[in-house]
Amino acid sequence: MEQNEILSHAHELPKIPKVIREMMELVNDPDVELQDLSKTISLEQVVSGRVLRLANSAHFSRGKSVSSVNQAVVRLGLEPLKTLIIASSLVSAFPYVEVIDLENFWQETFEVAVLSKAIGESCSVNPNDAFTAGMLHNIGDLMIYTVMADKVPEIFEKMEAGRSKVSAQRSTINTDSAVLGAKLAESWSFSKELVFAISEQYEPKVDNIYSPLAATVRLANAINREWDKLETRDAKKVWLSEQIEVDILFVNENVIEHIDEVRGSGVEMARLVV
């Protein structure tokens, strides 16, 4: 199946609910009033529940629970709310995918997003943009799983035989998840920078055009795969020194402690949101 044929099925994909898009616009407004945001969140029952769960989680509650969305919004603040609403938009758009374990998929996605944010905080990349890029980076996979479910076993078989995901996808469907994900993100009106980061996530430097966000996501994915195998700080330091993205992004050495601090929190966040 050709790429254009696959993209022609994009209309079959669920849409991000209008109220969630309105929330995303509000949290991106630097002058937004928390009271206005609370009112909009209250219109969406699922997101309201997620906001309350997050506000009452161990990380935010400090032993004191809240019972209203308004109280939860004040407790969380804009940045955690932005994170939650972006995550909710994606989870709401893909409530069920038959051919994969969606729970594991979201846990890995959230973990990569959290690691991307940690990397951003250790270099000059905007941490919130990095988190969003991490959340969006594999939406092309969801498109394949949803629109081309019959091709997924063949892709997985090739990967199990040793081929990379990109190679397995291209040889099976003549395109890959980065290209498809970028097209989907563009149709959802995400920024050009985020669309480009998704499209270039496997090759952060193409034709001398450089995407710091793509490099951030690529490094976050590598950390998610390899970090737990590195038992000492020295081993982590050596491993990081071998990653080209560390040099490209000018990541400082404090990233090691930052990664150790947040490692696993993406999985916990996914359990609260999904």
C-alpha cells in the first residue's frame, strides 16, 4: 500500500474532541486565567477525573485531598495541566487498538515524554515542547495499528528477525511511522516544529536541517531502552558520551541525576491518565 493510500484513510481515525482542543489552546495561552481553565475542564468528565486523580496523587497531594476541579487546577498549576491535557487528547483519540497492548504502549510513550522533558531541562530545548514531542512521536505507529492492522503481524515478524522498526515498516507498507505521524500531527494543527520533529525523529540531521526536538526524542528513546542496563554513574556517563545527540544538544552532565530522578514517573503518570 502506498503512502498516499494510507493517508487517505486518515478520516477513519478518531478525532481529538473539541473540548480538549479548547483546553490545549487555553493552556498554551500565557495569559489564561485558572478559573477559565477550570470551567472548560469541568465540561469534560473524563479529563476532570484525570485532573482530580493527578492532583490527589502522592506527588501532588502531600497527604491532603481535593474534591473539586477548581481546587485541583490551582494545586497542579499550568505546566502539569498542559502535560495532562496533551496526554488526554491522545488517549481520547485512540481509546482502543486491537493489535497491540495499548496499556504498555502508553506507558512507554509517557516514559519517553518524561525523559524528553528531562533532557530539555538539561540543555537549551524547551522542556514542555520536548514533552509534547515525546507524547506525539509514535502517533504514526497508532495510525498503522488502526488503519493497517492486517499488516502489523508482518512488521512485527521482521522486527523479531532483527530488522529495525523503520526498515520493517518501509518494506511492508512503503512508508514509516515517522512520515505518517508527521502528517497526522499536521492535520491536528500542531506546530511546524513538532511536525518536523516527528518526521525526522529517526534521522535528526537531514540535508543540514537540524531539529533539536527530534534529537531530544531520539535520545530519550535510547535512554528508555538502555538506561536500566547501566549499573553505575560512570557507566551512564560513558554511554552518554557515545550518543551523538548529547553533543548535538550540548546536554550537561547533570542530566544523569535528572534522569535517575524521573525514571519510572512516566509509567506512573500513564497509570493515572489511561
